[in-house]
Amino acid sequence: MPPVDSICHLPDALLLRILSELPTAKDVVATMVLSKRWEPLWKSVPKLVFDDDSNQNIDDTGSRFSRFVERSLILHEAPVETLHFNLTEESLVVNEIGVWIALAVKCSVRDLIMDIDCPTILPRSLYRGSGMLVSLKLKSVTLMDVSPLPSFLTLKALTLASVKYPGDEFVRRLLSSCHVLEDLDVEQCVGDNVTIFTVKVPSLISASLYKSAKRCTQSEDGFVIDAPSLEYLNILYDTSGFCVIENDMPHLGEADVVASHSSPGVTLTSFNSAKRLFTCLPYSKDAYSVGTVFHRLVYLRICTCETEWLNLLMRLLNDSPNLRFLKLQECHKIDSTRPCWNDPSSVPECLSSSLETLEWVGYQGREEEKEVAAFILRSGSCLKKVTISSKSTDSDKKKLEMLKELSLSFRRSPTCQLAFN
């Protein structure tokens, strides 16, 4: 670390960048005692993190922390690009949050993060910054209803984690007021008072939607999505529910779809325009409508933890004529009931015309795994690279046996490489 004197001669812009990398606002303010050169700099730092955990070692009370936050924001002289509140119940003064947000608006905050360790009601003052916010991240808060909702004219990224809402209609109005929103990350929690979470945002490019397993919901609980500009969509259900796509997503590049045993309403039918697909479903028959063809799909990753994964794999291979990359991977806790393999009556078109790469992570040499691997290796006319990775706990002897078995099924080709890790 160079001495303070040598750093003092650096230009202000560089010093402010250095201060922005400090962990908390408390650390930033502390630099004012270094020298007269440093004394005013903290008032212009573009990033402030108020973390009440950092005060516990000196036995700060909530009131003292609140005064520090308020005074720091009042004295700040330059716009704040990023303002991050990391709060715990011990020092949270609920009545002060409205004041802090009002001061944040005064500081022209563009990126606001509210990470709170206990349920907290955010005041209406949050919406006063709607005209300048570019990124908003809320965790463990309760939103108040406001009518009419202001338009978030500049908001491009929104994260809602364990947030409680006034109801379904409020969520629909909130997201509809975000006219340029591009990234949305939602984690629905217990007791959020929303049954149908509607995402109707024409500008949306990326969305990750998750329903917690702890939610006590009924079958009518789900997501309704109308976002024709989507390029990435991640749907994760740990509980029952459905997902309705109201319009085509012609620009969809990647989709991740994971559902639990109790979510037969989540299907792949609306994802047939995806180029890359990762899926883990406990069912194959109702995974998507008969006649659906995945013409654009070139990359497919299937989780092998569910009993139905083999049937789902064969359906997707038959309905993905241009598939080039196939990855099989056990991503979750494996189902105790193992599937049975039946040799198909015909070879899927992609195996004979387009599939170039097979990657299998967590291969254990189970009977059904050996059968499907042998089928793909025999039928893959265009295969160029096959990589099989066993579990790290397998012995060298077992790995050698699995390699020998796979080699017997391998279609000999000078252009294809078989690697066993």
C-alpha cells in the first residue's frame, strides 16, 4: 500500500474511484481525517453503502446509526450514483426510512438498493425518485399502495426479493409503469398477497421469476407474461402453479424452466423459439403440446434428477431437428425412482444430421444411463466431441469400467473425440 502522501497528488476523479471501493460509508467518511486534501472528498463519492453491521463492534444504537445516515446524506454535495442500505432489525429505525429515501432523491440517486433483514414498510417517498432511478433492488420490504402510481421513466433494472405487495393489481400497475424496464428479477415469498403475478412489459429483455417452496398456494397461483422482447427467461417453481405466455417471444435466446412435482401448469410450449434451453421437469407427457417443434434450438441441457428425464429427452430430441449441443447433468437431488429405457423405433433427425457435441456431467454408469449413452453414441452420425464426467467420489477402477463400456458403444470416427473425466 503506497503512503497517503503519494496518493494525495492523484486527481480527484481517481481518488473518488478509490473511495467508492471502500466497504461502507463509515469507512469513506473516516478518510476525512487523513489530511486537508482528503477532508472534503467524501462529500463527492458517487457510491455509499450504509451497513449497520459495521457498527456493532462499537455498540452503536439504532438512533446513532440513523443520525449518521441522515447527516451523511444531508452533507453530501454531489450526485450519488449508487446508494445501498444493508439494515438489520437491531439498529433499524423504521420511521427514519422515509427521511433517508427523501434525502436519496435529493442526491439524485440512480441505483438504489434496500436490503433489510426484517419486514419493513417502505413509505410513499420511494416513488418520488421514480423519475431518476435506473436500478432498484428491494429485499424483505412491504410496498404501500399508491394511486395513481408515477411512471418510472428511467428504470431499467428491478429486483424484488421477498417483497410483500398490496395485491395482484398493484403488481400489474407497478410493472406497467416501468416503460423502459429491461431486467426483472422476482422472488415471491410467503404471504406476499399475490396470486397471479402479471409481467406485462414490452421493453423487458431479461426476466428471472421464482416461487418459494414455503408458499402455501393453490393451483391458480402463477405467472402471466406478456413480454415480446424477451431474450432470456428463467422460471423456477418450488411450489404448485402455472405459467402463461400471452404473446410470442420471437427474440428468445435462452430459457431455463424448472418445476416441482406439483406444477403441471408449467410447460415448454411457449419456449419453442429459444436457441438455448435448460429444463428440469417431473413430467414428460404434458411437458409441451403435441406438434410443437423447436426449430431454433441448438443447445439443450436436461437435468437427470427426475424419473421422467429419459422420456423428456427423447421427446425433445425428436422435436429439435437442428440441435447441435446436448448436455446431460444432475443439477438437483436425484429422484429415488429410476427410469426405464426402451430403444426407440426410429432415430431422431438431430442425431443423424446435426448433433455435434455430447457432454454428460455426473455420469454414474447406471443401467438407464448406459443404455441412452450407447444409443446416442451409435446413432450420432455427426458427433465431433463426446465428454463424459463421472462423480469425483467414484474410484479409478469404476471409472475405467465405465470408460470401457462406453468405448464398446462408440461409433468409430476419425473426426470424433471421446473424453472421460
